[in-house]
Amino acid sequence: MTAPPLMALGSSIFSSAYLLSDIAGGSMSALALAPAFVTGMAIGRFALTRIRTALLLTGSGIVMLVIRTTLAAYVVPNWSLHLE
């Protein structure tokens, strides 16, 4: 949830520094990919053969999907106008 604003801030602050721009700004930056990497490492530590774990991960995914879709529909379009 914090990566997109930090990426926008990083890409505007570090636009002239190529290395820092790759680390902090843009869609394929280290800052954008770090949450997915850390989440995957944490999920890999779970006992994935248990039904309870599978249901918990599925329920969590559905909740995150609803939150992401709501934010994308109502909040982000207004942010993009202010960032441009």
C-alpha cells in the first residue's frame, strides 16, 4: 500500500540519478518489487498442505482484491490527476 506513493516520490526526487531512480522509482524498481518478494518468502514458510492455511490465504486474497479494486475505482484516479 505504501510502495506506489513512495515510487512516485522516488521517481520525482531521483529523476537525474540513474542508480537511485532504478532503486526507488518506476514500476520495476526494487521498492516496487520488495513487498511481493517478502510476501512470497513469508507464504513459503507456511504449511501449505493444510486446509486451514489454504482457506486463510484465499480469504486474505479476496479481501485484498476487494480493497484494491475499491481503491483503484475511487481513490487512485483522483491521485493521478494531482501527481501529473
